[in-house]
Amino acid sequence: MGERRRPIKAALLQVHSIVGLVIALVLAVIGLSGAIMSFEDEIQAGLNAGISQVSPRNAPLLTPDELVSRLQAAGDFGKVSAVMVSSHPSAAARIRFARSEAGARPSSVYVDPYDAHVLGSPRAEDFFATVRKLHRWLLLPGDSNGYGRQATGIASLGLIALLITGLVLRWPHRAGSVRMWLKPNLALRGRGLHRSLHAVVGTWVLPIYLVMTLTGLWYSFDWYKDGAIWLLSRPEVVKERMPAKAPRGTAAASDAKPLTFDRAWATFQHEQAGRFARAQLTLPASGTIIRVRSWPHDGGLDSVRDELRIDAITGRLVSAELYADKTLGEKILASVLDIHRGAILGWPGRLAFMLAAALMPLFVVTGLLLYLSRRRHRRLSQQALGSLVPGE
């Protein structure tokens, strides 16, 4: 039986080595950048505590349009694309801007929700935006429309192949021994230590890498995303998600007169009343439908949110996607990002996923050392065989 398995394992080792060598650098970049972003929200909250909070006062909060108009009167910040407001009296409003003609996006600003006084731009926003582009698209031109998106997707598929072949290759004779699976032999040196770290630590993080990969493919391939939606959503939801053609003349009307927020804001407040803690109103790239995302007071995850689409001209509610009405499968789809970074398990899950992502270079280095060691060993073996004379 062992003789039969030897050629199969040799072939799997070749596949494991070749795939690993091809995508090693990309995986290291993706892992390290993902680890950096693991606690982005907490880092930014700490860095920007001074400008994200205001002193509450006995005065009405400004509407989104009032915030925008006063901000534009104060200076040329750029074209507004979204406004984030809060129901908490001490939380500042945040205004985001659209890309310029050159493709650059100005930094967002925090403003006082009572008088639209500019409090400042958040620290580390540009840094994390760059890290995010590196993680998702490898900083290649075109961002989500370029080759970087497919490159990270291919690397994710390659990682699945590495996980499967690696598990088969290291399957021990005593498969039921927990110590054999999970305890590295740190007494070894050289190639033995590299193999032990590569195999055992790889076993520790294998479930996490599998979750990261299966959720990460959502952002790389439309066919994968569409398939997941078809599989986990109700038929009527799948139909609603199909892209619909905008009515003729909608874009022209939008271009003729800039859209405003307040009609949509009034409709949103009527629908949500006092149930929301934060709400973000985002202007469309074309058409007149404003997307409003809202998070409840008791929502701990970013995925626990409602999404409403409201016509900016008429204030008509076009659609309402409420988190409470979702099926289990639809909640899983809404939580893809939280699952991807381990947030679904709270801060311990995020910490575990961060450490696993940060360990990716370990497998790159140990895998490369093992590959070079095998090549050197093979070369020495061939030289030894070549030095033999007949009869030896």
C-alpha cells in the first residue's frame, strides 16, 4: 500500500511546490495587509477621538443638505458623495467625497452636526485606503476593474490547492494522535525544523485560511458571488438583485440638477423612526436613487444593518432590505466581510484571524527553504550516483 501511495504523494508534492512558488509573494502581501486591517476601526477610533466627538447642546441637528451646503460655503472640499450621520448627540457627522477627474479621492472630513464647523480629516484614512487597495487589488491599475482583482482571486484558488495538497502530504500514520497533528518539534534544526513549523503551524491555521479564502473569492469573481447569492438567497431576492436598466432620461435629469439628500432623509426618518444609531446616505453614480444604510443601536457587527433605496427627487421608497427579514442564508451573505476577518466571533476571532494572516510569510519562507533543500539533496544524490564506478 505504501509503494502505491508514493507516486501519488510525489505528484502532490510537485503540485504543492509549484503552486506555492508561483503565488508565494502574492499570498505574503495579502496576508500582511489583511493583518494590518484587522483592527482598523479601533485604531482609527483611537487616533480620531478628538474630532469624531462633539459637545452635545440644546440645539437641533442639521439636515444632510444643510451640512453639505455650509461645508461647501466654507471651502472647496470636492464633490460630496456620502454623508454619515448619527442619532447620538455627541457624535460628529462625516462627509465623504467623490473621486476627482484625475481619479484621486479627497480625504473625508468630520463636521459638527450642529453648525457644520469642520473638525478635521481623519488620521490614517489614506494609509488604510492604500493598504486596502494592496490587499484587494495589489495596487495594480484599474482597482476593482483591473487585473489585480483577478490576480488575488487566482491566488486564493491556489491557496485552496495548497491547503488540500498540504493536508494530504502531512497526513500522519497515527492520524488520531493530537500531539502528532498539533505539536511542533522545536528540538529539531535545519530542514527538520522548517518542515515541522511548515506542517504543524499550517495545520493550526488551515481552518482559518479556508474560511478566509472561501469568503475572499466573493470579492474577486462575479460568477462566485452570483452563485453564492443563487444558492443562499430566496428566489425573489435573487431576482431583485439582477441589474435593472435605468429609465430613459434619468441620468440626464440627474446631470441637469445636482441631487440633494433631504427628501430621501425625510423618507428614511419616517421609515426608521428612532431605531437607527448611524446612517449613511450615498449618492448614485447615475440615476436618482440614493442608498441609505443604517445600523441599529445594539448592532455589534457592520453586517447587521438595513439598506433602503429612496428616490432623491420624489422621496419615494424604492426598496427596503431589512436585516431582520433576511433568512439565515441571506444573513450569511450579508456577513461575508465579518466572516472573512473573523469579526463574527468577536474580538477573539478577529485576533485569531489577524495572527493567522500575519503568519503567511512564515509558510512562504519555510516552504522556499524546504524546496531549496530538496533540490540540493537531489543534486548531491545525482552527483554521488554519477561518481560510482561499475561494480560498486
